[in-house]
Amino acid sequence: MHFSGSSGSQLTTVTYLGTSPNDITFDGKIFSSTQLKTLKIPNASNPNDPAWKTFLGYNFETVTR
């Protein structure tokens, strides 16, 4: 996983290199940034899976390959 931004609270983009949103789970609050909007999933087997929008318990506005 790659995080873009100068610090945790400034995080705007997460890049996940896995293939499925179900390959990794987390039961807490992993992202604290209020600026986080984008999830990049270049290796996703199904980028249209609605589970990407709520990956790791966060509500992403944009999901791109």
C-alpha cells in the first residue's frame, strides 16, 4: 500500500497494489485524514466492485485503476 501526502492528516490518495478489496481487512479506523478522497487500484481484478468504495472501512469518493 502506498500513501500520498505530507503526513497522515494531509493524506489525499491511497494506492493499493492488491487485486481484491477482500484480500486485506481492518476492523478499526486506519485513515484519519479528512482530505483523503482517492483510492488507486492498478492491479484490481474487478475495479467496478462496489467494495472498493468502502475499502478498509473508509468511504472513498474516487476509485481509479
